[in-house]
Amino acid sequence: MNIQKMMKQAQKMKDDMARTQAELAEKTVEVTAGGGKITVVANGAGEVVSIKLSKEIVDPDDVEMLEDLVLSGVKQAIAKGKELAEQEMNKITAGLGLPPGLGF
């Protein structure tokens, strides 16, 4: 393979990855927990963007349950954001013969 062609392909992939990472920071995923009483929104960069709680889920006598539900929602949202990022990055690296799980 021509080294110049390989360098162009590598630069294109680098540019595509940078563009995709910027786009992922703008894309969001939403998950609910506690029967829809907690909503967590995260972006494709794995950052939690917002958490919304319905008033009926807030029980001063059972703070531990609320903490568990919020934590569960946050974990699910981050996982879903990472899944979105992986799917988008796989589109860029498809056909390169990279080993599975090689993350960027």
C-alpha cells in the first residue's frame, strides 16, 4: 500500500474522530428510573447533563431509596451515552481490521 495514501487515510480518520467526538458532546440520551419518577440525561461524551425528580419520589423518611434510584439512573445514562459513542466511533473505524474493544 502506498505510504502517502495511508497517511491521508489516517489524517481523514483523525479528522472524522475529532468531528464525531464534538458531535457526541451535543447528542443526548435519556433514561428513567423509579417507574419514570427520575429522569437522567447524559451526552455522548459520558457526561450527565440533567437530573429531574418528580415530587412524589422525594420521601424524607426514605432518603436511601432516592439515593439508590438516582445512582441507578445516572449509571444507566452514562452507559447509554458510552454505547452511543461506541456506535459512532465504530462507524469511523469499520473495515480497518482493528481488534474488538479497541477504544478511541
